[in-house]
Amino acid sequence: MDTVYKNTATLLQDKYSIDIATLEPDYRLSDGNTKLKKDGIVSFNLIPIIHCPSAGACKAYCYVTVGQQAFRNGVLRRARAYIATMQWDFVPRMIGEVQQAVKRGARAVRIHDSGDFYSEDYLLSWFRIAEAVPSVRFYAYTKMVVLVKKAHKNGLVPENVRLIQSLGGVADRFIDTNLPHSRIFHT
């Protein structure tokens, strides 16, 4: 059992007395906050920190750990989204979700308001999704800078995907400033 799965299972059991094996996958995209919705951006989210293997200093001020996002329903929705990412049909189901969002006016997908690419396979899944809907822009702020550099080096990043390396993680020293990057401020 990998660390991300184990930590997710432990959180759900300890905080909510829920067995992760009982959760149904949730493939839905979120309309996000008012600004994102107004701009035609939908998002797919995971649990903050637990689904951010390279989180560092940002853990101390992650906005998703407070407010409505931190309530039980928000955590469980993100846990069900995580379960969805591990299903055999994640890619085709998410392609369908993106296509439906486009019919409702979406123009872009933000991969993770919360959470991150917890594995290379998961990152590659999003590349397959993006390739299937080339008219849609995909973007993600990520602390998984080693995966980003590898994907760029190997020419794997689709034209309609923008990966923005985000400072504040444990791998900041590997950030390539020639690639898109950002700094998160705690204020």
C-alpha cells in the first residue's frame, strides 16, 4: 500500500470513522469559486497536504485546510475524487466530465485547487485527458517539480497543458526557472 493511500485511509478512519474501502469514486468537476466560475474554469480537487507529497512550508498556511473546504463534506468529496483517480475508468470518465463542462460554458480546467499530482501515473492520466479534448486549456500549480521537469524533458506535456511549478515545497531546489513557476505567499 502506498503512503498517499495509507495516509488517506488513516485520516478518514481517525477523523470520521470511515473505512476508505466503503467510499464510492466521485469524478465530478467543481465549478470552483465565483471568480473561477465567471472565467469559465472548472476544477478537480484532492485532499490538501495528504495528496501533496512534496508539500513543504506551504502546509502551515494552506488555504484549503480552513473554512468550508475543511469541513467533513469537503474532505469526503476530495477523498472520493482521490478514489476516482485510482479507477480503471478515470481517464474516459474524466474526458466525459470535461466535455460536459464545456457544454455548460467551461473553457479551462484547473487541476487541483487542492491536492497535487501524487504520482507519475496520475500526472500521465491528466495528459491523456487533455490530449482527448485539445480545445480546452488545462493548468495546475504543482510542487511535484521533479515530475514536471521529467515530463517536459521527455516531451510529454500536451500543448494545452500548463504546469506551473510552485515554490514552498520540499523540492524547491529543483525548480527550473526557465519553466513556468510561482511563489505562494502566506498572507
